[in-house]
Amino acid sequence: MHYVTFLDDRSQKIGRARRKIKISLRGYDYKTWVPADLSHIALPVYMIAYSPCPKLRDIYLEVVQGLPRQPTWERYKGRLIDSVYKLVHRKCESYLSSCNVRNFDIYTHLINEEQAILDEAKNRFSSELAAISPPPSPTKIASLDEQLRKVVGFESSLIASLMNFQIAKVRAANPMRIFRQYFDFNIDLALTAPHQGIRGDATPDFIYRHKVIGDIKSGKWEEFFEQTIVAYALAYEEHTGENMDYGVILHVEFTNRRVPSHHRTKIDILDDAKRKRYLLLRERKFAVIESGNDPGMPNSQALCDPGCSFLSTCWGGSG
Ligand code: SF4
């Protein structure tokens, strides 16, 4: 997550958007709201944004038929990774509240906390892991552990290098002030956006510098990542009445390197085209729910997202 600070520093993109976003595509404008005749429908952000099914049958099965979405390894893994990024940030805040510039050694502190961070994240989602069927193999679990350790190691070195650099530059340094200035992340957001048709709170992973809305995603790059970030931006605009022009997907991939790969991560303007694409998708999904009709299945299972939790419902596990 702290990688975004480095990205911002290198790109200097924030505030330089040339294209203006139309007011009518802002979350506080009624033209982006769910029409009055569909205002009884509301879904959580992930159900609006995530579309494993070319026919949108997943929405029909889950909402109209009431079938539960099965927990999957990919979803569990994603939650754990998100959680580790945020726990690193919280560990920094608690460490900095009790240290001074003379004894400041955030790198050693975070590395010493590595196991505690992993344990806390895993405890949080233990029931989700237990519900995955078939259960993941010990090798899979060990490999995820290794990936989480890479995240902690990488984040720790990024945070320590930037902070040590800033401390070295000035005569009177205050570590907490430096941390807040450079790693200005709000990770406790809960946005209310009923007009956007969002059920419950919309909870993006972070907002950086009050200007960039961010979400952490792992695994292969998916089109719905962009839809998610636009949904959060519209929710932010409805909730606060303020503009949210930028988004970032902190995309995490793991290779045989010692550090996670973020090569697809960039700070982007959430322009009119992206907003229109999202609103169209939301409209299509709400229409499926309103009609109550089964939209049918694609011609072949090859067209289904392998991560769809309704594979066995639709294809009987045979394909
Ligand atoms: S299994 Fe395939 S057809 Fe069924 S909901 Fe998922 S993507 Fe759609």
C-alpha cells in the first residue's frame, strides 16, 4: 500500500488532470442515481462490480434464487493480503506513538512483528478458510504464508527507507509527523451511498491524500477491478458531496522474486468513460433482478470465470 506514495512521488500526476469530469457523472448528481422505480434494489459493491458471468446469471442465482455464494480460496487469499497491508500500516502508527527520533528503527520493529501480523490476519478469516470446499492443501497454505511475508518485508523496507531519508534530511525530525505526511492513508472508510444502489457501507481499502481512492487486488488482472474503484468513487462523492477524481488499484502479484510485483499499478483519472461503463453495468444487473427472469447460460463453460462460485450449480461440476 505504501508503494502508492512512491508512485505518486514519481508520477506527480495528482491534480494535473486535463480532462474535466462531467458533473452529471458525479456520485452526488441525481443522474448517476438508481432510477426511482428500481430504488428498492441495493447490492454490495462487489456484487455490482464483479461480473464472472457473461450473461449475469450469477446475479440471478444469488439475488433472485437466493443461492449463497460459496467461499473460494481466491477470495480468502485476497482478504488476507488486504488485511496484511493494513496491519502493517496500523503497526507503524502504534510504534510511532511511542518512539522518538533517537530510538527510531521502524524496519526492525516491523520485521519483528511479522509473525504477529500474519497470525492476526489469519485469525480474522479463519472461519472463511474452514468453509472452503475442498479445503486447500498444506502446500497452498504454506505458499500463501510466504507471499504474505514478502508483503511485510517489502512494505517495511519501503516505509523505513523513505522515513530514514526524511529524518536524515532535517535537523529536527518528528517520525510521526513524517509518517502522516508521506503515508497519508485513511484505511477506515465506511461510505453510505443509498442513491448509488449500494447496500450497507462501501469500504474501499484506502484513500490516499484525500484525493485518490484505492483498492488492493491480487491474482490475475480483471476488468472488474476498474468497476470496483469507480463504484467507490461514486459512493465517496454521494457520501461527502466532494469530487473524487483519481483511483488506484494496488495490484499484487507474486513471482519467484523476493518482492511482490506491482507492475500494473498506476494512479488513474476516473474519467467519464469509466463512469459510464460502470453505470451501464449497474443498470444491466438491476434489470436482471427486476425482471426476475433467468438470463440463461453461455454456450460453453469456457466463457465462465473459473472463479465463479456457481460453477457446480450451473454445470454440475462436469463442465
Ligand atoms: S457458472 Fe458460468 S453460467 Fe453460471 S453464473 Fe457462473 S459464469 Fe454464469
